[in-house]
Amino acid sequence: MCFFQKNYSSARRGIIGVACLLFAVTWTLESCNKASAPKPYGYFRITTPDTAYLPFRESAQEYKNYPYTFALSKNAIVRQRKEPGEQYWINIWYPAFDATIHCSYKPVKRNLRELTDDALNFVYRNASHASAIPEREYNHPEADVYGVLFDLEGNTASSCQFFITDSTHHFFRASVYCNCQPNADSLAPVYDYLRKDVIRMVESFQWK
């Protein structure tokens, strides 16, 4: 009786061992056959603030005599740009994103074609890094405002640019930059936020 129990226990342990071995081999083979999928990159969540606007000329006393105005976000700070031989140049800085809209102004003196070509050349300097550069025209004859907005898609240094003119006296150009390594995926909420402000800026643009 003892001999039978001893052999039965040994056989039972052997069967259990074989079953465990088969399970391990099967699990290993199935794991090898499954294609591993890389995990997508994660980005920090960027929360954009609510926006309200005021006329640019009313943002500070020193801008009362500037030859243009537009709807300026209350989340932005205007800084004068001192350039030799130039007037009415500004930077519109967004401290929440460390992003800036660089704005320049030129009087038109029978050189509209030259100013337009310079603006276009500046846009297409980023063409090698842009996946696409769709354009959008703006024509507001009642305000003598004519311009083109450029969206630079992809990992470009500038995400959005535009120029505006009245064709006879004024030429205004602006470009959006973030002070960081360009990454269209991680900065998408910032780009969208700034683009809405740029569109509001263009649509409300007026000459003095």
C-alpha cells in the first residue's frame, strides 16, 4: 500500500511538472508571435487662457500715433522694437507661452512689389521644413486692407505669417515664433490659440 502511494505521488508530481513546462513553452511561443506596438509619445498638457480684446492704440499712450490699429489680446504685452531707420515696429509677446508676434511696418514709396517680394521670400525660407504652406487672402476694400495669411505646417520655426497693405501708403508684416524647439505635435494647442489671435488681428486691422 505504501509503495503504491509513493509511486502515485511521484507520477502526480511528474504530470504536474510536464503540464507546467508545456504551459511555459506555449506562453513563450505566443509572446514571441505577438507584434509589439510602440507606445505613442506623451506631451505635457497645455491649457490656453480665455481671450478678450482691446484696440491696439489704446493699449498704451506711446501707440496713439501709430499708423495702424487692430484687436489686441489682453493676454499679450506690446513691446516697441527699436530698429535703425525704422518706425512703428513692435513685438507682441505672450508670456504664458513665451511666444512672440514680430511686427514690422514700412511706408510704401513706389516699392510695393519689392516689399511684397521680401515678405514672400521670408515666408518661403521655411519651405524646406514645412509640410505645406496654405495661403488665405483677405480683401477689405472699405478699410483699404488687402493681405495674405500663410500657415506654415510642420516643424517650422514660424507657424504663421501674414502681410497687409493698402497698396499705396502702408505695408505691415507679422510672423509668429515660439521660443522653443519647434514641434508641431506638442505645440499644437499654442499654435491654434495664436492663429485665432492672428486671424482676429487681420480681420480687425485698420489704418489710421
